[in-house]
Amino acid sequence: MINFLAFKRPVIRFVLSLTLISTAVSAQDVKPIAPAVLPGQGLKQYDFFYAGEAPTRNMYIVRGGKIAWKYIDSTGRGEISDAILMANGNILFAHQYGITLINSDKKVLWQYNAPEGAETHTAQLIGTDRVVFVQNGNPAKVLVINIKTDSVEKQFNIPFKSGTHGQIRHARLTAQGTLMIAHMDLGKVNEYDTDGNILLSLDVPSVWSAVPLKSGNILVASNQNFVKEITRNGYAVWEVQLKDIPGYKLTDPQIAQKLPNGNFLINNWFNSWEKKLDKTNPPVQAIELTPGRKVVWALRSWELGPSTTIQLLNDPNNITEKAFFGEFK
């Protein structure tokens, strides 16, 4: 009688050996997407406010290297594309299907719900009484709302060419009281006055954000994986292609800012709808680059989730407290 088990056991052992070897080789083939030891002091590098586009709407304040405050919303709708912490502790955030103002106790002070078919991804306070925001839709428009009376005090249409979701993610008031809008679908940065007149228009392919700088220049981040500081004539005085930074895989810059020390802080967003985070090889959420493009700080603290915006506390370049839009102050 033939003992078939005697043949099966060696075959099983052989197959298991091949599987283990294959797994080991695959693990060795996985290229790290960031250094094991990062430059800087991690969460202790700065005190900052943090939020990012994700399936849950979470925000954090980090002080002294620890999470000092957090807001967690896992039951609502939409994504946080923009959030600003004010000096009084209030936070205004745009979350795709609306805009909400809360205080440090997380009490809702004011809320706007976008109409059906529209989206709101960016907003900014004007003083304590008004909010200016962009509403994606057909048509796309800018609105100024008095949050005390809940009345629309100004609105005008702006150009668009894509469907609602792909139109605009970011806008900021300038020190001159105009509104700088990053038209992602148009590939343009446009500056508007309160009557909707276009004062400036610059070509920036797939632009996600446009931050007006103290110098008058504009810091732009693009879905084409670059960040540039450009003049009002469109000339690049500084730029970086994120794929060229050695040792890091950086794929999705959304908002960049220029720090008081002259360095550049760039977030690296992670799409948690389409990808699963590999906790054994996670990407960094942000990097700080010198003008010479050296990484001097990298953030990798995934208890904070994906990164869209990082606002340094006590940043002297922050003009949000003094923001105005034309006659609205």
C-alpha cells in the first residue's frame, strides 16, 4: 500500500519554504518612503494647529510635543479642506458640505450648510462678524455672510469649467483686502476685489492653494507635485519638485507656507479613501525645507491623521486677525 502522506509532507514543507522566502524577499524589496530617523524634534519642533482631508473631520492643537486639544467628528459628512485657529480660540473650518465656527469648548457658534449640489472647501473670518468663502457649484461663487444676522452681504460669480468637486480648494485674503483664489480646475490663481473684478490672473497648472506672502509674492502648491514662490508677474523666485527630494516619497502637497525663518513648510497629504496606511512604512505628513531644499524637519505622527493644513501658533506672519475684504472689515 502506498503512503500518500509520505509524499504530501515534503511537498507541503517545500511550498511553505517558498512562501516564507517570497515574503522575506518582498519585505526586502519594499523601499522606505522616508528615513527611519527624521530630522528635527517631531511633535516638539513647533506648537501648531493641524487638520486634514479625511473620512473623519478631526482637528488638533499640539503644544510642547503633546496633543493639547482635539476635535473628533466621525458621524458627519464631508472633509476638512480648510481650518483657521483664531487668537480667541475659535476655529472656522470648511468641511465640503458646510462651514462651521466653534469655540475652544467645541460649541457651535455659527454654521452654514451648502445648498444641494454645492460644496464649500475654503473660508476665512473677517473680524468677528463676517465670513468670506468660496462655494463650488453651478455657478461657482464668492459670498460674504454676516454671521450675526445670517444675511448675505455680498456675492458674485467666478469662472469654472469642471464639475463641483474639482473646482476650488483654497482662497485667502491678502494684506490689501483682496481675495486670492486657487482655481484648481482652471489652472489659474486669480485675485478679486469685492465687485468680482479680476485684478490678477496667473497660470499655475492644477493649483491646489495660493498663499499671499508678506513680500507680495504668492506661494503656490500644485497637484502636479510642485511648490513655487512666484512674483505677481508669474516669475518663480523659488521652487521645488517634491519628487526630487532624496529619501522621501512626497506625492500630494496641498498647502505650503513660508516660515518667519525663511524656510518652507509643506504638507504631504495622504488619500485615506483610496489607500490604506502601511504602518510599517508610513509617509511623513509634512516637511520643512530650507531655501536650499534641505529637509530640516519632517513630521510623522499618524495619531494626527492626514495633513492638509498646519498653522504654527504665534506666527508673526499670520495676518488672519487683521483680514479684511474691501469695505468689509
